[in-house]
Amino acid sequence: MQSQNSLNLYNEIFFKLKSSFKKLYKNSNFYEKRISKTFDNNFEYKPSPHLLSSIIKYQKKKYKIEDFATETIWKNDISSKDFKKLNNFFWFFSLDLKSSKKTTQSIILNWNNKNEKFDENIWEFNITAKRIIAWLSNHQLTYEDSNEEYRLFFNHMVQKQTNHLLNEIKNLDETEEKLIGCAAIILTGLAYKDEKNYLDSGLNILKNLIKNSLDKQGFPKSRNIQNLVFYLKYLIIIREWFKESQNPIPEYIDETIYYLGSSYAFIWQNIKQDIFFNGNYSSNYHEFDHYLKRFGYTFKNQINELAGYTILQNKKFILAADVGSNPEKIYTKNYQAGALSFEIFSNGKKLISNSGYYPDTKNRLNKFSKSTALHSTLSIEDYSSCDFIKAGDNFLIQKDLKIGNKNIVFEKNYWKISASHNGYFKKFKLDHHREIEFYPEQFKFIGHDKIVRKDPDKQIKFDIRFHLHPNSKVMKTQNNKFILIQLEDEGWQFSCDNYDINIDNGLYFGNKNSYQENQNIFISGMNNENEQIIRWEINKI
């Protein structure tokens, strides 16, 4: 233990020294000269702003640049969130094209006078990448009708910031930031056609990023649905830039979009519902669907299992379950310990849910939303099926969880999802086996949760939770045998023989970075057997 503590202390000192050295280097004249090596190339390809409508929240009302306090815009004290928005210049997309070009360009000049040299806040990677995209995409205001001196300055600053991205991108761990950076570098390469270094470098980085972060089926290795949509949006934007600039589209970009789109069809387009697994929350991708249709993208996927998720559906019901092992540790920033959890939709309404996810990693609710207790599955002694360790602001898994004994049946009158996981084996020497059956003609779900122990030397407590949407209403019958669920105009009945069933209050994280109170049904009991089966039913009444 002392040796391990010494090693941890050594690593902490090493990383602090490394960070201090990097900061010193980036603020040096040497780094300034390095990233200032640019070329006198003309800004030729001018991208259409509407290509970015999948990632930009356009407001119905357009603002004129004259509506802003342009003289003091860089002098105000603002929050960290507003600081990022201001300095990434994505607010330019909300400007009316009738705005003064001269005033808009003067804002960029004023920004440059204050921030021309590297500053770790202003030149933070994600902010810089978005700033390049915003400046180039809003060329009608930021570049057109300017004089030669301004154009030389503009071209230099775009390239200088791109040089900074190229220097930094290899040090990034966040795949989403890398993808935004790739997009900015590639766009610079397309815009300044004579400078091939940007285009070739950006494409090489993108190719490696795709290879390392997506599985063979085109799903992010993180198994995160938000990541999937993020990748698809940016790959399509990059493809549209190539198409609009009349450059050949690399085959691997087309291939990656095909697989990402197929995964998107499976996880969203086939069901038009948000399923709360592994970092997902309510997103409503209907606007993105309109974007895809507008640009001629059509995706299909008729399979029932992909990336560790099973989705079975007919016209009235959806049964979705997480039957996948955890991702590699480096991809578990948003992973939740919800192995074998499930969700049920009835006529477009969520009957059984997971609690969603709180993505703000600086809030304590982030770790709480990762716990098994916030999922519709079994937990042992109030522990999660995965242990998490703190890494910076994030919590990553410490020990792998493996799924086994998977069996999926999907017939007209009978559905079944069954699997097991070993997440509790190291701590409690047990495996959790789950089987969920559905009889569509009878509107009946039957579940069997089996606890299989190797050495049942002492009693352990187990809970099985079934989380409900905040709009659901529940009531326990007087004989304590049933719990009634009112889901808008539908009535359902929950029962479990031989075990206590109760109603508990909880938190619902279905909406990004917010929470509501909700309720959950839970089965509780003790186990000291080699094999114990807990049977439960959910019936429509």
C-alpha cells in the first residue's frame, strides 16, 4: 500500500511539472513564432452557413450587430459559460445578414488586439476550433467587402489558430473535442486551397480518430448515444463541405457515415424515442431528422441488437435493454452502471424507465446518476455493478463488467431478452441473471431475476428497482400484493410473489443538467442461497 501511495504521489508530481512546462512553453516567444508561420493564400472556398444547421440552434429572430455593445463587448465580466459562447463566435450565426459588415469586422479586429497571443482561456482548444468554423462560415459578414489589409490579417489569424489546433490535437483525450478540431482544420484546408498541409493533416487525424473510437459496426466504443449523433452530425458537415467545394469526398468518410447512420436508425429513427442508457437523456432528434431529409440522407436498419443494446418493438410496444459489456476504461466518461436495465414504452409513453443522466461532470449529481440504483435493474447491498474512480472531473470505471448467456427471441406473440453479468462477482461472489418475457396478446411482461452465488456464507441484501416517468402515478393496494400504475390514460399492475414490494421517491435526470422528483417500485429481500429467483409481473389492466 505504501508503495502504491508513493507511485501515486510521483505520478501527481510528474503531471503537475509536465503541465507547468507546457504552460510555460505555450506562453513563450518560441511558440508564438511557431504558430505564426502562415501563408499568403487567398480565402477561396466560402462555406454556406446553413450546412451547420444540425449543430447550431438558429433563433427565429435575427439580430443586427448594431444591437450589441460593440465597444465594450470584450471588456465585460461574464460567467464561464457566457465567456465560452462569446469567444467561440457561434453567436455570429444569429446575426442578420443586413448587419454592418464593417462593424462585424471591427469586433474581430478588437478581439485580435486583445487576444492575438496565446492565452490558455481564450485559445482553449474547443473554443478555438469553433471560432475558426464561425469566422469562415460567416464570411458574408466577417470577410466580404473588406480591404486588403483586413483580409491579410484575417487569413493570417485563421491559419495561426489552425496551427495551434494542429499542435494541440495530439495531446487530447476527449474524442468529441478532437472531432471538432478535425472539422476546423479540414475546413481551413478547403478554404485555403493552395495550402494542402491543413487538409491532409486534418484528414489523417480524422481517419485515425474514426479507427480508434468507433467499433466495426460504426457505433462509438463508448456505447454512448449522444456520441453517436455527435459523430454523425460532424461527419455529414465535413462531407457537405467537400461536396460544396467540389473536392473529391474521401471514401472512408462516406463509409463511416453509412455505418453511423445505420446505428442512428436503430437507436432513434426506428422508435422515435429516447432510451436512457449510458449517458443518454431527452434530446428529441426530430429537427436532425429534418436536416437529414433536406440534405438527402436516408438510413435504414432492421436488426434487433446493436452495440450491446436490444430493442424489440411492434406498433404499440417497445422493450429496450442494455445487454452489453462496459466500454474500455478510456471511453467510460459518461458510462452508467446500468447493466441488464430495461425500459418499456406503451403507445408512445414510457412505462418503465431508467432515471436518465446528469452530464455536468463538475456537479455531484453526475456521479449519482451513474449508479445502478438509478436504473431499472438489480443492485446488491446498495453497491453499483461497476466501481468508478475519479480522473480529473470525470469518473471512469475501475473494473470490467462482462455480459454472458445472451439470448434474444422476437416472435409475433412472444418476446424474450435474457443475459447475465459478473459485475458483483469480485465483491460478493455472485452473478446476476435476468430474463424478461413479453406476451403481446396478453399485454403481460414477466421477469425473472436470478442471483447465483458461489459461496453464500452470509446474507446479503438485494433491491430491484423499476423507475417511472415523473408523470406516472402509483398506488399500493390494501392487501400489499399489487402496485397500480397510472400512465396517462392507461392502467398497469405490478406484482411480485414472495417478496416485499414498495414505492420509493427518487430523482429523474431525463432533461439535460436538471432533475425532477419521480417514483420507483422496488423489490427488496435477503439472499443466502446458491441460487435464488425473483419473479415479477407487469400487466395491463
